[in-house]
Amino acid sequence: MPLFGRRRRPRTSRCQRCKAKIKVKTKGPVPKYCSAACKQESYVRRRFRSLPLKLVERDLASIELRDVIWTTIMDILVQQGLVKSSLPPPVRLERKPKKPNLRLINNHDDPEGNNGLG
């Protein structure tokens, strides 16, 4: 039976990742990778190749959206006369001192204040 229009099945193939030779079996699909490790590495590279670009793109879009929202709100406040100009509010450089997390509690059963130690 002649093989008109059909390609012969290759006997060997090359791994798409590491270029190692792969022996092709007589049945089934022609393998693309020599091992599961090469297959996984190739998947990881395809999957995460553009991830940093997507994150940067999302950050830039959110910054632009915040800017549009801020200018719209400031324009409305200026129109209503609640703000004198569309300048940003002054930046407060000094921070309020933090309150301590711990505080002393007086024990009403111990008027001397030695917490029952004396």
C-alpha cells in the first residue's frame, strides 16, 4: 500500500526543552519531551513567562483609575465650594505618638499596689 500524502513516522525525535534524542515507539503520539521533568519545566516556563508583565499592567491600571477617581472627586468638591482649589490636601509629616499597648491596672483588693506580694 503506497503512502501517498502521508508522512513516515520518525524513528527518533528531539526533546523540545533539552534537545536530547528520544526513541519514538511504533504506536501512540510522537513524544515532545524526554521526561516528565522536562515536560513540567516547559510548562512552568510557559505559565509564568508573562506573569510579571501582567502584574505591572494591573498595577498601572489601578494607579490610573485612582488618579481619575481622585480628580473627579476633587472637581466635585470644588464645584460644591467645599474645597478652595483642586490642589491635593497637605501632607502631614508628623505622626501622632503611639499609645502604649500595655497599661497598669490597679488592684482594688490590694490598696498598697504590690499585687499581693507583701
